[in-house]
Amino acid sequence: MGPLAGIGSRLLEAAGVNSRSGGPVFGVWLRLPPIGTPGGIIGAGGHRMNRRSFLGGTLAGASAIASASGAGGASRGDIPTRTFGKTGESLTVIGQAGGRFPLCTFEEAKAITLRAYDLGVNYFDNAHGYWNGRSEEVFGEVLPQFRKDVFITTKSVKRSREDAEAELHLSLKRMKTDYVDLWQIHAVGEMDEVDRIFGPGGAIEAFEAAKKAGKCRFIGFTGHRDPHVHAAMLDRYDDYDTILMPLHAADPSYLSFETIVLPEAQKRGLGIQGMKSLANAKLLQSLSVRECIQYTLSLPIHCLALGCTTLGQIEDDVRIAKEFGRLPASEMSALRDKVKRLAGAHLEDWKRDLTEASNRPEYTGA
């Protein structure tokens, strides 16, 4: 086991912090609110940070200490790879995603992206709307010099051909490339969106045209609101190359993508991407980062998008990936049982809330 694997949860445990009461860490008193409470960890002076950001900050310091002592040493290469379904591409099992870059400065996001590449990551996930486009600009500042060595994805939430094409044009400009490896119909959450995507002048026309023109090599779709909508997207179209969905240990207990969508995606030979393996850090009150990542990578997927926001996080996640071994069924079941009490829309607030009529605003990709 690597020196930093799961260190964030162990640091909290060693400092006497638990997910309910909190406690002192490095001389600073922290209070961890119950799950479902807005905000995150509350430190000195009442300042809030999310759990994953706090853990990443401690990891960054610990990483420097470990490296100085010769114990760290994460280096390029040796991250396991899997063949990305029908695409035939060989991708590292974890990738750096741009969705949480708003928690960083622009320069920090560039450093994280470069560090991910230096450590051997070749899968880089993004979307047109992340950070109002700045996440794509981060990739544009870092990845062009490595373009032939990396697999870059982006996404569009637009449902018409004209609007989707306009987003792709701007995405390519931001990332300083003339093509993306994978372009995805993003965040499909309602049945009426499916109708718009496949109706006259719908977004699918833009995706097919872009693939034919060489502006993207592969096409797919994403979503995290309702697995039944994912199933409807699969029913409507046979020529997707990939799919992206939330997968983690609590998912099987509520509107489960693992149960409803994953078997069909596997049957079709799609390149399968997982996301939200930590449930936006909310699972860390019961599981370690290592357990969360191991669970998702033990499913029949090909790669997992991780939203690292510190150098410590990407180094720790790479180390976990390098040491990964597929969990047996008994351990997978034990992890599901451990977090079953947390399951529901209060944990997965990106999913449809079956207890009340949803009045959430339409997701814009931000």
C-alpha cells in the first residue's frame, strides 16, 4: 500500500475527526456538517471548504513531505490501461476532469493538468460549460504540446444542431486543437430532451456531421439525473461509441445507473466512463478515497473521470490506480451495505428526487 493512499481519511481519523462531530486538525478546529447540509467543512473563522478540497490540501502538503523523504515518488507510466470499448483506444483507468477547476486558480488548474500528464494519465475530460469555458482554456494552455499522446473529451448541452455546432467550434478554439477525440451530448436528464436531440434539426445531426468531418473521432452521451433517460437514449440510437454515467457504492440503492444502464452499455460494447465515484466527496464520511475508487474501477467500466483540484489529489489518485486490484464480489457487497443508509436524493442531489416534484433549474453544464 502506498504511503499516501487514503491518507486524507487517515489524517482525519488520526486527528480525532469523525464525519459527525469534527475535531482539531493541525491545530485548526473543523466541524463536518451532516450529509445534505449546504456547504462543507467549517474551519477557523467560519470559512467553508468542501471535504475533497480540504483532503486535497492536506494531501498536497503530505505529498511534498513524502517526496522529500523518498517515500512519495509517483512517476510517469505504470497506470493500468483498458481498451475503451468499441473505440479500440487504450486509456488510463483514471482521467483528469475539468469540472472542478472553479475550485482552483487558473494557474493551479494548469499545474494539475500538467502533473496528471507527467504521471502518465492520458484521458482528459472536459465540457463546454465548465467554469464558463475556462476549464477548456486550461487544457488549451497545457495539452497541445502532447496532443498525440492524450485523449481529450468535451461535451455540449445544446439540443439543436446549430447551437451544438457553435459550441464545438468554440471548444476547439479554446483547447487549441482542430479535433477532439470524443464529443458528447451532455447532461441529458429529461425525456423531452431525448425527443429534441433526435427531432428535426436536433443535436444528433451536429454530432454525426462533426464525426464525418473529423472534428471529433467518437461520439457519445452523458447524464446523471435519471437512468431511465439514459436507457431511452440508448433505445433511440445504435451508433454511439461511448457513454458516461455516475457510478459509486451508494448508486445501486437509488435510481441506479449500475443496475439499469451499465449492463446494456456493456452489451453494446460501448466505451464506458464512470464519474462521481466519491459522490462529490459525500461518501468520505463512510468510505476512504481508495475504497471509492476501487469500487468504481471494479465495475465493468473502462475509465473513471476524477475532478482533482490539488496536486496532492492527483498524485494520491494515481497511486491508488497503480495499486488497484479488482475487488471480489463479497467486498463490493460489503461496501454497498456500508453506505446504503446514505442513499437517496440527499446524497445524490444531481439525481431526480422521487420524494417531491423537482423544481431544480435546467443544468447548463457549469
